Amino acid sequence: MVGDTPSAVGADEMATYLEIQNWVKSHHGFVPKTCWIAHCKDMCGLDPRRSPNRYGEARTNPCPLDKTSAIIEAFRHFEMM
């Protein structure tokens, strides 16, 4: 099945948001919003991209608790943490 093999992402690179979205969709049945991925990256100490349309430091759309574990599982799959 596609997506079951480890990513070709190197240790100095991170998976793209699209790669994470596709992996989560194929394994958990939903597509995470990019702001959820950024929030999870921030919680895990990874360096999230800053959205060009974000104003201020407050998160207006944080990741729901029931979606967090699937996104973090994707980080582990792509060896980002």
C-alpha cells in the first residue's frame, strides 16, 4: 500500500504539509488543516512555517485534541521527531 514505506525525507529536511495531509488522510480518514499541522509542530518543538496571512501570535484555529495524535504519528512516520 502506498504510504507504508518510510519517506525519502532526509534528516535535515521535513515532510511538506501536503505530504503530511496525504499520509493522515490515507491512514486516519481525514485531511488535517495546515494550521493544525503548524500547531502540532509548535507543540512538538518543530519549526512551523509562518502563514503569510497570520496576524499576531495568537492561534485562531488550534488543532482539536482528537486530531493531534494522528498528526504527531505522521511526524514520526516522516522521521521529523
